[in-house]
Amino acid sequence: MANPKHRHSKQRKRKRRTHYKIEAPNVGTCSNCGAPKLLHHICDACGFYRGRLIISQKVKEAPVLAANDEDESAS
């Protein structure tokens, strides 16, 4: 395995690493609902991709309180 013959300076190391940086992800809008989404990905809000429904979203239901629970807590 090759070993360096001479030490690389901090400046040389930092010049090499100038291109190693984080870029912001490409964010577009969903054509169906208008929510922001990553390009080439399914929309998290509605489940559509390129105008087609790919994943059906589950509807969240509100919890229903039973009449018996209210009576017991009042006693």
C-alpha cells in the first residue's frame, strides 16, 4: 500500500476539500396538491407521482369517546 513521502500541509488539504460540501436538495411542487416534494419522489402529502396515484393515504379518524367512560369518570 502506498504511503505519503511528504506531509501535506493544512492549506493543501483544505484546497482539496473545498468541493466536499452539502448542497440543498432539489425541491419541487406536487402537480396534484401543490405541496413541496423532492424531485423524482412520491408526494408525501397525497401519494401521487407524475399524475398517478401510487400510494393511497390512510385517513386519520378522531378517537370516539364511549358514553360509559364519561359516566364512570363523573362518579
